Amino acid sequence: MGTMKIFAVVLLLVDFIHCSTLSFSIEEEKAIDTIVGNIAVNSGLSSNMSGQDFNMLEYKRVSTNSENSANLFNIVETTGDIKTTTVIDREEICKLKQTCVITFDVAVSSPFSNFFALYTIEISIIDKNDNVPTFPQSSITLEIHEDDSIGTLYSLDSAQDKDIGINSIQGYEISPLNSTFDLNVERNLDQSFILRVELRQKLDREVDDFYQFHVTAKDGGSPPNIGTMTVDVKVIDANDNKPEFQSDYNISIKENFSVGNTLLQLLATDKDIGENGQVFYRFSPHQSDLDNIQQVFSLNSETGKINLKQAFDYGQKNLYKFFVDASDHGTDPQWSQTLVTIRVEDDGNNPPHVTFSYLVSKINSNTVNISEAEKVGKAIAIVNVQDSDSGKSGQVTCVINNDKFELQSLSAGKFAVIIKQILDRETVDTHTITVTCNDQGNPPMTTQENFTVQLADENDCTPMFNVNYAYFAAISENSTSGSLVTQVTASDCDAGHNSIIRYFLHADGVDSFVINDITGIINTKKVFDREINPRLTFRVLAVDSGSRPLTGTATVVVNVTDVNDNSPTFNVTAFNFHVLENQDAQTLVGKLTAFDLDEGENARLTFSLVGNNAEVPFHVYPNGTIMTTQKLNREDKSEYRFRIVVSDHGIVPKVAQREVRIMVADGNDHYPVIHFPNSNNKTLAIVYLESVGSVIATVNATDADSGINADLAYSIVAGNQLGIFDINKHGQIILASTHMIKEDTVFPVVISVKDKGVNPRETTQDVFIVLVYANMAAVSPVKDNTTGNKYVVISAVVVAFTALVSAVIIAIIIILRRNDKKLAEQSRREKVKHANGDVFTNGTVSYDPNHGDLSRKKKKEVSFSLEDDLDNAFDASSFSYDDRDHNSMRPSKNNTMQFQQFLIQPDKQIKSLQKAHDTGSDTSAETIGSDSGRGGSESELPNSANNPDDSRAFGYNNRDFHKCSSPFDNNGRPNRPFSDNYSNSAKNNGGLTPRETFERKHKLNSSTRRDNNQLPDRPQSDEWSPSFHMMISVFLVRNQKHKEDENLVIPAEEDVFMFYLYIC
């Protein structure tokens, strides 16, 4: 007590951190210095201190609560290792306790700090199967009465095993298996056994008075330990047999037979033994003349001899008949009875005298020995009969009382005893032959003599096994070599050496089993695997020891019982299942399959999830069926992976694991979502003259489903009756055809996005597509770097051709000027009227841009028009000459320059002309002159675009100028110019445009031909370069007429030269 107080004071001075329990385990019988565990590792001290402090800790045992364990373990103070100090015997320490735990305390401290910890160490001693089941006696003898009833139980001492649990005794077996005895085993609550032998069939001591078998106790170890006890069963006789006389007794006695002599020897036998087989005799008390019989005869109760007690008186009585009882000495005696007949003969007639002469070997004076194989007809003895009487009294006849033999008369007074039937020792081994001879006297005299024939055995019986069909045995697979299988027994009805049997295995069993040739016990020769061969069938031989041995055969069937030595096996490396989303809970996903090569409970399999899988929405049933526990949403999670375990139902179950992968199949539960266009942004625009196939916009749509359910198809379902637009499989809205407009035009269309599921879902979106109206100058030409070299060549050709045309025009002008000079003088004489105050300056006609007519009537006019629309042809008044100039009648300088520059630089002149019309002033029309020779560039064209509504815009085909397209339609006809198709306001009453009227008048091949005549095929091309389309019309006015009242100059007669220039 004082020590504990001091210890408590010390604890107050240190940093006591905690007190906890550490558990370890070790199997018994381990060698000395076996490491049980480490306190430092299991306590986790290293996580709470530095490595240096941890390495300096000291470990010391404080106390031992289990006194018997003080010297079992040692603590290494520097490392904390727990080691054994001796070989531990669990049975010695803990006896039969189910748990064996050694407890002691260990203090952990540091010499360099105030650290201190106290741990309670608990070490569990694990049982090892190191003890063999032991019976109190290796052999015992049971005495069982042969009259005990079937089902009677006889107690045996059970075996003891110091091990516990599965290593203790698990069961008992009897060997060899037999139909007479079996084991009755009951298990108590404390796991001990009540062991009894049960009688399974009735015993007969007279048939078999001894049995032997073995009782085997097995524990549950692997391999199991076995203890054996031999049980000898001695069958105690029951008085179940009564004495039996050989036959009734009938003798004749001379009346002068001496008193006191033995008249007759009675013999009764009892198959029982002991008191039950000991026979005594008496005169039957149940006969009327018992007193007279007892006066004349005496009977020895033990020997059965009948002696003459009183002399005969032939005259008074010559025949005696009485009954003799034979009884055993059993508790409940058994009785039998015989009739004795004694005839008293007159003293004057002598009975025959009978003697035997033996022809075979004798055992004694009254017994002979012959082989059971002796043939029928063989003589074994001679009967000699003599009768001293004369006459009929001397005439004797003899008879024999055994059916197997007969008398054959040889001569007077001589008879031969011969074999009448085949003898069988196994049926009757001893025959008593009684010869009765009677004379013919009056009364006849009779003499009886007998001898015994004992049959010698011949090896004529084949050994017979004690089963009807086969021996059936069972043995556990994996049992060690030498394990007991069964015991075979055979019997041989022969005797002596011929009945000695030895046992052998047939060739079909020698590889797997061995047999004891004396006892017939069969043991294994190797270890069996039930999964390879669950049943073994072989033959055993029983061979007797005769000079010519006979052999009996029996079949042994050994069933190899299953041991749970195979783990369940899966058919696949991984399970893959598919389940449709949005199905109700309890939807079948699939079924797991596995197999086990074992059988019975060892092959019955149960499936389950591994660990806690609460987040897995599936339930695995014991039969392997997988079902959902809730509705699944593929968009939340499309795949689940988890592991399952399959376990058999063996005593020690074996398990296997596999991964299960469940893919959630798409249920097409989502509509496509159109991100663009959308309700906030659904207006698209494209210039109406963009080339066919141009992409207007790309529909951006997604579908949260997968597979074909997310494969989207695009279409325009409304608003596209004219087929202007199309949408391809990529969702690109494209310009499908050119639709001519005069102003910006909006087309409301409906776009459909539909998935390709079995039951497709569709989403639509309203879209407004604006065709933007713009002329040629408003559209920037699309450049293609890959065709740059081609455009250089085209440009060179255009320039060259333009120069050529200019030269031709200049030549025409020169010719005209020469002709004008000839008329100059004549023109001077004419009086020219000037209208509206027109003024001539320096021989040039002044032009008022705000007035649509010329200031004077012109005699000759030359008009040049870059034509796209003849309805708006270039006004001829922009070119004029002064008729007052007799030397030079030519177009005005400025206008001539403009025309020439137009031919050479069309882009620049278009821009200049547009400005001229926009401003309506000379200054604006002379942009070219102030250009410093620079000219307009392609990049500048959009800045000079005409208003589409400006009727003064210089007419040319923007579309044909900016894009490369064939000048002919699909039927080979020239494409109609833009002006012809859409200048409806310029049509005359006949439904023709001025251009059409002009072409009809001059019988030209119009591009606007309205009839159905097919023009000749023209070469088609899919790759037209950006084209330049120019029609040049040259009007040569030969004569002119004057309408004085209107002050107009009307061409009266015209020579027209017109040509088209296509550059592609």
C-alpha cells in the first residue's frame, strides 16, 4: 500500500498524458524470443513527439495481473518489442477457457523530459491444434445379451481434447461400418459429448458370439487429429434354445437282463452355453403310470442313462413306453421330450448280434472320418450280423435310419453301408448311422447298433463377403494418406485351413488404397480431391487358403465427401450491365453468376456488396440479382462502379470479389436546347447577292442525352416556301438560292432541332433572316488568295481588251470628224436657233446639269453606253460637239475624257459617275480630273455606294461584277441582267422593257428571250471567277430630223453596233 502512494506522488510530478489498452495476439507453441508486437508502433506515440524524443523512450513492465504469466513475456526497454520468454502452452495456462488473455502494465517514459504514459497490455493466446483426442481406454469390452432389443443403447466414455473451439472434438465415427452397431452421439450445452453404441439388428450368439469395431474421435483442425478406441462386443447367451434329442428311442431287452445294468443312454443337446446349455433329464411327470416306470427303471438326470431297477417279468409285461424330459438350467428353462420304447423279449429267443467293420479311417472305436467329397456308392463300413437261434429266430433282416446312407446286402449276415446321396459338410458335418436288425422269431428279437460318420472338409466353398451388393464408405477429401476408409469381412463355410481368408485389392484399387490382408481394413494411399473424382469404385478379393484357393469378390464404393477447399469463381473478369434511366426502383439490372467446384453447403453461394456502399443506388440480393433502389438519372451520373463479394456457406467460408460496372443508358429525357439563335438574339442577315451556299449562321444546339439521343438533326420547318434557305447536318444555315429584292426583306422562318432517339424530342426556334439589299459597289469583292495569280491574268486581259476597244472607238471618232469637216461649210450657212438661252462658248455647247435636254438641236450624236440596264442608258447629251466649229466637230473634252477613262478604268469611272449623279454638278463629275492620276481602289467601292432607291444610279450589274458566275443559266440561255428582271417600272404597254423592245427591233439575241426555244448548249463552268460584264453600244446617226416645235433632235436613221464583253 505504501508503494502505491509513492507511485501516485511521482505521477503528480510528471506530464501524465494517458492510460490506454493495447491488444496483441500470438499462437501457442511459438519459439522463444518470438516478437508478439511493438508498443511504440501500436500506441502511435511517434505522431505526438519528435523523432529524437521518440527514439529515447524507455519501456518497463510495471505489474503483472496474471500471476501465472509473469515469466511468459519480456519487454525490450529500448524498442518496446514484446517477446516470448518460453514456449507457451495454452492448455497449461488457461485449461479449457474459451479465451486466454494475459494482461500486464507497461510504463513508457523519457529520461530527458516529463513524458509518461501507462499502457495495459492484453495478449491473446491463440489455440493451436496440438492435442490429439484421447479416450480413457484404448480398448473396452461390452457384454451384450443376444436377446437385447433393437435400439438398445450402451454408453461409452467420450474422448477428451485439451484444445478448444474448432480444434476440439467435432465428431465421432465408427469403423468398419456395419449393419449391427452404430454410434449415437449427442452434444451437451458445454460442447461435451454423450457417446453411446446403438444396437441396429438382432443378435444370435449361436451364429456369431463376438464383434469388434473402432470408435474414432476427430477434432476440427486442418488436418484433423484422430483418437481411436477399440470396442470388443461379447454376446451373452440367452436361453433361447431348448435341448434336442437325436430321435426317439426303441430297444428290445431280454427278460433276463441284469438289474443295475444300463439299458439305454439318452442324449439331448442344447446350443446355448453355460447354465443355459447344461441339460438334465427326468421322467415326464405328466404320464399316468409314472410310478410303475420309476419302479422298473432309474434315470440319471445328468448323464441320461436308463438303468434296470427291477427285473423283468415277461409274463406280466413285455412292453414299456414312457416319456423322458430334457431341460436346461437357464433362468427360464427350455424343455424337450422323447419317447422311450422298451420291449422285453422272451428269454428263449436271442437277439441278433451286430458288429461293424470300417472301410475308412477311424477317429475312435465308434467314429469314422470320410471326405465330404466322397462319391455316391462308396462303401464305408461292413455290418456283420450273427444270430445263434435257429429257424426263423435265426433269420435276420437289417435296416438303416439315415437317408444319406443305405445298406446293401452282401451275403447272409453281411451288409455294406454305402453312400446313397452327395454329402455336404457345410450342411451336416456329422452323421449318426443306426443299424437295426430283427430276427423272425416269435416274438422277433431286435438289435440296434450305431456308429458316427464325421465328414472331413473339402475346399468347395467360395469366400463370401458379408454384404449383398457392395461396401459403401465415405472419406473427406484432402484426408492424409493412411486414413481409414472401411473394413471388409468375408466368411468361408469350409473348415480348417480351407476357411482361412486373406484379403487383396484388385488392380483397379491398388493405386489409391491399401488393405490389411488379415483384417480387411482399407486405408488410403494418397490424398483425394473430390472436385477431380468424387467417387472411387474398386474391387476387393477374399482368397481362402485351400490347396486350390477359391476367390470371392466384392465392390467397394468410396464417396469422397466435400471439404470447402475451393473459393467461388466468377465467369467473367468484370460484370458490365446496362440499365435505362428514369426506371422505377426495384428495376432488374442483371444477375451475377459464379460457381464453386465444391458441393452442398460449400457450393451454395451468397452475393453481397463489399463494405458500406450507401451511395450506390443498387441492392445486391443473395442470389446475385441486382436491382435499383431509386430512379437513376444518367445526366447526374452515367456510370457506377462498385465491388461485390460472393461467399460460400462452408464452416469457414471462402469468398471472391469482382468489380461491377453499371452503365446508365440514356432514356432520351431531354429536349435539345438551342443556344443560338434564341429569343434574345434571333435575327440573322445576309446580303441578298451573296453567293449560293454562303453560311448565314450556325445553329448552336446541345442535348444533355447521349448517343443517338444526343445526335441532332436540323431542318427549317416553316417560312421557307421559296427555298431560299437551307440548313445542313452541321446546323449551318446557308443561302440556298438567289432571291432578287429591291429593298431589305425579312423572312420569318422556324428552325427545328430534333434528336434521333426512338421517340425523338424536338425543339423549334423562330428566326428572322434579313436579305439585305445592296448594289455592286456596296459589296466588297471576296478575295481568294489561292486564285490570286488567275486574277492577275484576268486583269491583264481586261486592260488589253479595254485598250483595244478604246482604239477602235477613237478610230471611229476620227472618221466621223473627217466627215464632219466636209459638212462644216454647209453647216455655217444654216441658221441655228438657240433655245432657253443656251450659250455657245469657244465652240462648245454648254450643258446645264439641272436640265434634262440639250440646249440645242444637234445634227449628229454619238452615244456610248456601258450597259447593264438599257432602260437607264447613259444620256447621249453628255457627249456633244459644236456645230459652229467648222474645223473640229468633236465631243466635249471633259465628256470625251470621261468616256475614255470609263473604258480604261471602269471601277474608277463608276465611282466618278456615281458622284456626278449624286451631286449634279460639273465639279462632282470631274472627280477623275482631280484624282492626281491615282484612281479609285477596290477598298474604296463601299464608300461610294449608291442608295438603292436612287433612280439616277449609273446602271451596271453589281452581282455580275463582284462574283464569278456563268453568264448562262442551267438551260444554256444567257442569264437575264438584273435590270431586265426587276425594272418593272420601265416596261411599256406590251409588257416589254425598253431593252427588250430594242433587241426585238434590231433582231438581237436577247438574254431576256421569253420564248421556250432552247438555245444552243453553251459551255458550263462551276468555277467562274469574279466577272466583268460590259455591253458597248455604238450609235452612228446618219441623218436627223427636226421637230421644231419640241426643239428636239430625233435620230432618224441609226447604225447600231453593240457587243458584250464577259471576262471570267
